[in-house]
Amino acid sequence: MLLDQFWDDTGAARPRVASLAKGTPASPVFQLIVVVVAFLVLRIGLASVIPLSIDEAYAVVVSRSHSLSYFDHPPLGFALARVMADVFGCECRLAVRLPYVVLGSLSTLLLFEVTRHAYGKVAAFWAAAWFTVAPFFLISAGHFVVPDGPLDFFLLASACAAVPMVLGERPRFALLRWIIVGVAFGVALMSKYQAGLFGISALLVLVSTQSGRAELRTPGPWIAGAIATLGLLPVIIWNMDHGWISFAFQSGRGLAEDGHALHPGNLAITLLGQAGYLWPPTWLLAMACMWGAARSGSVADRFFVTIAALPVVFFDLVALFSAHSLPHWSMSGFLFAFPLFGQWCSRLAERRPGLLRLSFTIAAIVVPLLAMGFAVQVRTGAFTRAFYERAPKFDVNWQLVDWSALTSEPQGSDLSGANAYVVASNWMQAARAADALGPDVPIEVLPGDPRHFQFMDDGRLKTRSAGFFVGALDFGKEAAREKEYRDSLDGRYVVDGPPRRLIQRIAGFPVFEILILPVNRIVASQAHLPGDGQANDGGPRP
């Protein structure tokens, strides 16, 4: 049996989990340590070799200009990377990713603890184990420079401190625990806006349970709430100075309907994305566990299903009523479905231990292999270079690889000159170019979709004259794309030299071309330069 009771010398029962390698049963804590350490090593290795994603490069670049908050997100998700870059004196990928990798492993331990308190050590082990191999929490939230990693960690820290009181216990230092709840939740609010749904869910739990209502008659929850609101202050202050642009942007993403009331196709894509992010069997069983917990009378079940279900249902409804949504928006809800899933696994372990062990082993092998295969492909193109002379449309592209040719090729040597600056067409290409060129080269983004670049206020752009437009060209569409770029410059810049093209390669395999156009800023547009104080109303600079 996967779950057995072994007796220690004092006669006390101690739960054991059969070794994942099918051997002598081991304690859940020991097996958890093995899993956490193994996957921590894996994530450190991946963090060292996988190029920064566009979102990561963007976070690293825009955080060069310190800000109370950012156009896309609250400050913490970006600030952690900037702190590491400043401490290490470089923006190397492992350095900026390290806090997110560490928080991913610590989140596993917190998830174990919060599940153990509710359902016991065996359930806690399986909750933490399946969380560890879930692709989203392994790769994105536990690896990338994105706000999800800090969000998950501090939501779990808040839940971990609150769960004894919510379950009706009377722990020592209850008031101190509530203070920790407030601090952790406040930091979660500084990480990502989805944290607000956790606060609503927590309030529902307190109101709907007898133990929760008893806590509401004490000062603890109210002190926690007051402390947590401080986490919103940086976001509120920044948005007050910028026309509430962050809230308008985020709400607009979820309300884009494109002329139709319902979008079942978008909902289907969202659900498939959720399944892929969690690992399909995990997603299916997590949904079933939430459904079962919703009909349970257990306080623990009600606690987890309330916190889990609200984000999941909310963002599924957003997907149904919106033309555009992203599957990972609901992941903070699925985070709290893992304790319910772990409880289900602990029961399965008594009946079908071999099936449970086999299914986890498959996931623990396949998911890391896919991640390592992706790392190999984006570094070498190994899986397609034998069949193509250059990267095909479905392969790695300018969004997935570093633009190292800007600094390694002689044609790009003057881009880093003391009097140079770079112009990009949108925030994504700006992030790629600025990440490759480093912080010594200021960058300006054309109107349309500049994101936080419009607020960086880089005074160097006022004094530098040697401008270069930099943009990516897809193979086979070079001429048409170059025309689009030239048209976008009209009225703001004049091209004053012949175009240059660099070929970006990975291990010698051509991926895409980079267009470089020498440009001069048209004098009439100088009044609208970033940094001249003309765009403090929260709108994009013209």
C-alpha cells in the first residue's frame, strides 16, 4: 500500500508514503525534500540556459527606471528582478530569475504545510508533488520573471498563517498570525491584481463559516485587512498620477468582445490552456475535486474550494464573454485546488497505490523532458535544423530568442555608441532590443502599444542624435515588413541612410533578420519626447 501506518518506538502512528521508486516506504516529509531539491536543481539549470521571454525582457528593461508601479502590473514582480540586477551588477538571466526560482521552491513547502494542517501529511505530500510538476508552476511561476511567482508565494503564506483560525483552532499568538496574514496578503497585492480575488474569497469564508464568524468578532481579521490595504498604496498613488491607466488597460483586456456577446470558442481555448498548464489529468481531477468540495460540509473543504473556485469561475466567465483572455489568469485559483487534489490522492493511495505512483512518475518525467527539449530548441534549433536551411514559421522566432546579433555582428557596432539611441515599433521588440543592447542605450517606442516605455522618462533621449530604428523581419516577408516599419516612422523620423540587415542565428541556424535604419528625429516631434513631462496625464505619448 502507498499509505501505511508505521509505529515508532513510543507506539505513535506515523504515516508513510511508499517510495516513488517502489521500495521501502518513506516519510512524506523526506519524499517532499527529495522532490523539491530535484526540481530546484532542474529550474536553476533551465533558468541558466533558456533565453528571457518577451515578458521577462520587458520587466527587466522597464524596471531600469524605478517606479512605484508599472503600466501592466503592481511593482513587486518587476522590482525583484531589478534588485538582483543591481546587486549582481548585471542583467544575466540566472541572476534576475533567481528570486522567482527560490520562491517557487518555497511555495511548494508552504503548500505542503497548509495542506498538512487541513488533511494530513500524506495528502500534503501529493498536493505539493503534483504542484511541483504542473507545467505552469514549474516553468512560468517558478522560473520566469513574471508576477505569478511572488503572487503564489505570498498568497500561500497568507493562507498558511490563517488556516488554523479558519478551521476553528485556537493557536498561540493568534493576533500575530493575523498580522502575518495581512502583511503577506499586502505583498501579494503588490505582486498581481488577481490577489484581490483571494481577499474576496477569504472574506466569504469568514462570513460563511461558524469559525470564521467567531474570528470576525476578534480584532485579528480587521487588523489583517487594514495592513493588507497598504500593499495597494504604491499602485493607487502611481495610477492617480497616470490617469488610472493600469486599471483601464487590465479591465479592457477582459472586456474586449469584438461585437459578439458570447465567445464559446475563446472559453474552449481557455479551458484547453488550463489543462495544458496544469497537466491534463491534474486539471480534470482538480475540477472534480472542487465540485465535490463545494457539496461538502467540511470547513477545510469549504475554505479551499471558496478560495480556489472564485478565480477559476470568474476568469472562465471572462473567457466566455470576452474575445481575448489568457488561460493563466485563473492559476491563482487552481493553486488552492491542490490541497483538495492531494486529499483525493491520499484516498486513492489506499486503493490503487501503483496507479498513483505510475501517473506521477510519468508526469515527473515527461514535463521536465518537454522543458529541456524546449531549452535545447531555443538555444540550438536541434529539432528542425536537419530539415530546414532556416527556421520555418512554426519554429523558434524573434519572440523566443535573444537578439544577440545586435552586439555580436559588426553591422550593429554603432548602436551602442555614446551618442546613440534606438527606436522600436512596439513594446515587445523594444524589450528584445533593449535587453540585448543593455542599459547604456536609451530606447524610444513608437505610438500604438508602448506599454510602460511611455513612462520611463529617459532624459538621455533629449540629447542623443544618432538614432537607429531596429525591427524584426520574418523570412519571406522582408520587403513588406520593412515598408510597414518605414511607414510607421513617417512624421516622426526621417531615414537618413541605407538599411542594414543582420541575421540572428542560434548555434549557426538562421532564425530571423533584424532591420536597422539610421534615423533622424523630425524637429517638430521633439516636444513629445519621453521624459519631457508631456504625458503625465496617463495616456500614451503622441
